[in-house]
Amino acid sequence: MSREEPTNRATTPATPPARSLAANTIYAVGGTGVFHLCQLGVVVLLTKFSTPELTGQYFFALAVATPVVLLLGLELRGALVSDVAGHFSVGAYLALRTRMAALAGALLLAVAAWRALTDPRPAAVVILAGVFAARVAWSLAEVGWSTFQRRERLDLLAAAYVLRGVAALLPFAILLPLFTQQAGQRTQRGANVVALAVALHALGFLLVYYLFDRPRVFDPRLWNLSWSPPALRRLAVQTLPLGLVALFINLCDSFPRWVFESGRVPDGPAQLGYFGALAYLTLVGNLIVIQASTAAANRLSLYYQRDLGAFLRLGVRLLMLALVIGAAVLVLALLYGRWILGVLYTADYARFETEFHIIVLAHCLALLTNVLGAAATQMRIFWIQVPIQLVTLAVTVVAAVLLIPGAHPVLGAAHTALIRAGTQFALYAGCAVLGVVVRERILKRQRANSHP
């Protein structure tokens, strides 16, 4: 371990890099597009070659793993991209993420061990553990991708996503069609095949991290990789609110899924399988908006520090992009929703066309919120996001408890998603306005707190 330097090379660029924002966005959208298409392929294969119960088990495992990983991840990726002043070395961010990922892995291992003692279905336990391992492997790599963003090498980020997409899809694409029966008699053999595919996709994520990501991130020629225990403690304190925000955001997704598994919903795992598959289709809009925000993150941070007018112009462009994409997705869902569900999944899923429309409407609001949240993070407004997400989570919990149990649980979950999206949008709009109005005060406080 070496001493942390107060500043480090390649962490405080004087001007935005010359690579065009359009080119970076194309790389980011292309790479993550391939990844999410592969993930959609996994969901499609699960719906066509397994039961809704198994699909529900997959989504439930994600709902358990993701909150833990996000809380302990401390949203270090966004914090590193926004750290244009070089408050901490890159090595400090990487070292803290490694330790937090190890802690998350230990906690999830304990959950998997408890499930193994209480669940008589070995395949269900393997699915849970495999999803846990894949989520931790993702967390290990993610903060390193911010170094690609800082260099505006979104081509490397795109490659990392593509490799993971292929690693996720291949086990399902090979094993499920070969060893299960489409719309036929599905036995324990089918559950075992799904469990094996989940385990192999987790192994693939780990291999991509060690063979592709790590050699390109841990490069002492580009970054100061030194760190010190005091630096890690200060960084953890500063980014804790981001971890809490990420936790609360995900709990808004996860808690309704827990309600399906609580025993209050008849045939809960199957109903969760239906809802999870419907909700996953909305990621197409998120893909473009989030990656456009990812490509613009470094510039948003620079502009907020140095040129408020440029910051506002870029923010408005991102909001307009989100609005156009949201409207297009909503029109597509209204016109062709039943057909899309029937073709991608099965006629069984097409029964939920009305629920799909409501979920897409919620998604449209979420796209605008994604831009506002990205802007707030690049302003380094961290702590104010905690009460915003607490309020959103409270509203979501109440809606889920009241609306999901009953005769139409998928419809209740769709309405819960819409209520959550409206609340979150209104609160983040206020947060973004506040960050602009009191910008000088925020920047002064950041300069005062940058070093002990």
C-alpha cells in the first residue's frame, strides 16, 4: 500500500476531451444495447422454455441481490466520474469498491446458505446463488468503467458490455432449447438446466472481469493507483449517501417483488414472473437515455464547475431526448403491445396488455427522472437525494402493500410503478432546480471539503 497523493495524473482534465459527444453516445448505446438485448434474450428464453415460476425465481434473486450490492457499492462509479477536481485518487475508488464487493459477497453468501437450509429445491438455491455471484462480479468491474468514461473511451465501455451480454446469453441459448421442452411437460430437469445456465453466466462475468477489464483499468501509466486508509474512510463517508440513494431506488423495484413472494399473493412466483417479464421490456428506452447521460457525465460535471450556461443547455438536450424516446415507446406499446408480448414471450403473457401500457407510462416518467438524477450526481448533490428516495420508497411500499395483494396482482404492481415514477419525477425536478439556484454555495462547500 502506498500513500495517497492529493491529486493525480489524468484525473483533472482542463477541458472536455475532443472526442464528440455523439460518437461517445453511439458507443455507449451500441455496447449497452447489445448487452440488454442479450439480457432480454435470457428473459425470452426463460418465458418460452421454462415456467413462469422459474422466471419468477430469477427475478426474485435479482430483487434480493441488487439492493445489497448497490448499498455497499456506494455509487462509486458516478462519484469518480464527477471527481474532476481530483479529490481522491483513482486507486482509492478502486480499493474501496473491491472491499465493498467482498463484503456484499459475504452477505449474499450467508443469504444463499440460509436458503439452502430452508428450501428443499436445490435448483432454486443454485439460481439464487448464481444470480448473487453474477451481481457481485458486475459490481467488481463497474467502478473501473468510470476510468473509461473519464478518458471518454466509450469504445472500451461498449466492449465490456458486449462481452458480458454474450457471456449471459450463451448458456441459456445453448442449454434451454436443447434440454427443455417448449410449452410442453416441464419437469425438475428443466429447473436444473436453468440453474446450470445461471451458474455458467456468473462464471462468464468473472472471466470477462479478469481477462478484459482489470488489465485496462489497473494501469499505473494512466492513473494514480495509490491509496491510504484515511482516504478510504473519507471517500466512504462522502459517497455513503449515493449508496443509500442507490439502495432506496432499487428497493422501490425490489419491494413490490418481495410482496409477490410474501405469501399474500396466490401463485406469487408465477405472478412475479409475468410482471418481471413485462417490466423488462421497458429497458429499451432506459438504454438510450442512461447511456446518453453516461456519455455526457464527464462534461456535465465540468460544465457545472465552470460554465452554468453550457450545463443547462446540455441538460435540456438530454431531457428532450428522454421525452422523445418516452413518447415513441408509449405510442409503440399502445399500438402493438399485445403483438409484442405474444411474439417475444407467449400468448400467456399477452393477456397483460393493459398492465403493460401502465408500466410503459411509468417508464416514460422514469426516463426524465434518470436525466435529472444524473445531473444531480454530477453536481455532487449527494445527501439531498437521500430524503428524496426515502419519500419515494415510503410511497412505493404503501402502494405495493395496498395494491398488489388481491385478484389482480400484476395490475396492482403496474399501478405501484406508476405512482412511484410520478413521485420520484416531481422530487428530482425540485432537486435539479435547487442545484442550479444555489450553485455558488454548493461549489464553495465542495472546495472547502475537498481535503482535510
